[in-house]
Amino acid sequence: MAAKKEIPYKIYLEENEMPKAWYNVRADMKNKPAPLLNPGTHQPMTAQELEGVFCAELVQQELDNTTPYIPIPQEIQDFYKMYRPSPLVRAYCLEEKLKTPAKIYYKFEGNNTSGSHKLNSAIAQAYYAKKQGLKGVTTETGAGQWGTALSMACAYLDLDCQVYMVKVSYEQKPFRREVMRTYGASVTPSPSNTTNVGRQILAEHPGTTGSLGCAISEAVEAAVTQEGYRYVLGSVLNQVLLHQSVIGLETKAALDKYGIKPDIIIGCAGGGSNLGGLISPFAGDMLRGEANYRIIAVEPASCPSLTRGKYAYDFCDTGKVCPLAKMYTLGSNFIPSANHAGGLRYHGMSSIVSQLYHDGLIEATSVEQTKVFEAAEYFARVEGILPAPESSHAIRVAIDEAIKCRETGEEKTIVFGLTGTGYFDMVAYEKFNNGEMGDYIPTDEELEKSFATLPQVEE
């Protein structure tokens, strides 16, 4: 028998081991995600209709339910080489501190200037916009990671970038905003008075701190009213999860390289881009009957779309100008509390993630903000990386699962996604350290009020 390879502290893939194609989990899904619907006719959106908002090539990726692997253009592969492959790290210090028999690994996506996984899709979407001959793109951003990543990609490709940033994050994270401006993007707090839909939202919700749904509405309006512009989205859409599959493909390849099989895979869940990217290849194994894993989606208790939402068709945005998507949703009219995990403040969930959850392939849990920051600071002190609040939701549950292993004596292998760093989130850490951070959980009455606004769609 060949000797088992010694597992290093950080597992890197060689350049020639990097993914050359994105993995489309929909090809292996027996129950495909429901199609996007035209909000006026409630009929499936055609490619021609979608191309009025999105880049043509991205529309084809959005609608492709059958192609398992889609080649990554060489130009995008070359860009990826600046920061990929990202390391899969064995959290030895955390294991020792917790006195757990569990083996804990995390896939670290914070080793690029944007500080998160978002660059994986930003460069792809900017590339297809440039290839189409467009002048620029518009987008929304919550915590700012997506806007930062897109501004970097657009600067690299000489495209104009217009970002609508959720107002609470715009105010809480001024330095994230300035990074975007440094890369040449214009940044507008949302909702704003610069668009018709923004003015409408402000009239209906005076003093609102905004939401991703609001910012999406404004960015879409800005795209369709300017010649030579298209809208790009940082999460939720099928095309975004497709691009983010490089996370899971690298993770799986690194584990396979050393003969490691994960028992539990954990990711934070807002719109679904990081989670979907991490779990797609593993979910594919399950769908094909080749392996079995326990996959856990972790969301904030203040915005619990999977754990307390309804599985229904809903608008993707607050202004109700986008297509309808079937997803777990709190209602497009739901305005989350101004919590500090800005990237997880979306009212709905990716149709792919929603379908996998509905079919029982993944499970979901929600955690309170203060417990998340307790885990974030613990991880920072033990492992030496200051994590983003979003990522810290996954850290919280990974720690909890490792403690369960300590109590039961089970030697499980836990893998979680560390989606980015928290160095632009120091206002949040300050509030936690000062004891000024609280927890907000929406009441059933609040959610029912929002559910009442869901569109009536016959299926």
C-alpha cells in the first residue's frame, strides 16, 4: 500500500490543476430551478427579453440547464492566475483550542484586493460586457465586496462602472466606498433621488437604510436608460453561481489530492453566490449518487429567507422592475434591519440553492448577529485572520459542529467557506467590542405582512 501523503497546513493546487471550466450543477439536477418569469405576462423570460438588461453571453449561461461544464475563456483564466488557486487551510490552531477530534478546513477567498470571492464572477461578467462592445455596466452592492470586485474588473478592462450601494453600508463602510472610487467607479447610496424607482422607494419608506432589493432596482433602471450599458449582478443568478463554482472545484480537487472526504460542508447564505459556488461540485456528487455530504447554509436571523421564508415566485428587487424568480423569499417589500453583515441582507435566495434546499439536499440554519461576532473574534485570535461578518456566519456553525464532535467523540471532517476579510468592517467590530451591538429577529407578523405582497402566480 502506498504511503498516504502528509497533509500540509495549506493545500495549494498547481497552476495546471486549476479549473479550466465552470461546473453547471443544473445539468445534474433532476428538478431544475424554475424559470425566470416576465413580471407582466408571467411567462418564462426569453433570451431576447433578458438581453435588454444583461450581456448576451451571460444570458445564454443563465438559461443553460443542460451543459455540465462551460469552458473558462483564456483571458479569464489568465486573470484568475493573479490570485488563484486560493488556499484550502487546515485550522489546526482552532482544532487544538476547541479540543475537538474534528478536522476543520476552510477555503480562503480573501487573498485578493477586493477581499472576497466576488472577483471570480466580476471579471467574468466584465469580460463578456467588454467582448460585446459595451461602454460600461451598472450594479448594486451590499457590504461593498461585490462593488469593489466589479470596479477592479472594470478598471482592468477599461469599462465604466456605476455602483448603487445600500445606504446603511455606504455610511458604515466609507473606506470600502473609497476603494471603489479609487478603481474609477461612481458610487451612489441607495435608495437615491437619481432614479425614478429610488424616489418612489424613498416616498414609500421615508428614512429607509435601504436593501439589496432597492439597490438592484436602481441599477437596473440606470442600465436600461443608458445606451451601451448593461446590468450585472453579484449573486442570486444562475450565471453567478456558475462562475463561483471555481471555489468548489478547487476545494474538491485539493481534498481529493490528499484523499480527504468531508462530512460537513458549511457556507454563509445571503443571495447564494458563495454558498452555491462552494457546494456545487459536492451537490453534483450527491445528485449523481456518487457520495453523500451534510451541507449547511447559514443565514442571519435578521434576514432568514431559507429558514422562515416562503418558496414562491417573487420579484428580485424592491422596485418590482426585475423578472420574477421562484425562490425562498421574505417578500421583495421586506427591508432587513441595519445589521452588519451587509452582504447577507437580500430578501430572497438563489433559485438553484432554493431548489436544492426544497429537495432536501442541503439544510439551513440562522444565527444571531452577536453570536456571529463572538465567533469572528474567537477565530481572529486563534487563526490570525480577521474574517468578514458574512463569512463569520459559517465560522459560527463550524465551531458549533466541532464542539458537538468534542462532546460525542466523532472525528468528522468539516469544510467551510471563508469568503473574505473584515478589515473594512471595523465599525461593526467596534460596536461589538463596545457592547453596543444587538440582535434583531423579525416577528411572524412582520413577515406575514411582507408575504402578503407576493405576486400571485399560477404554476
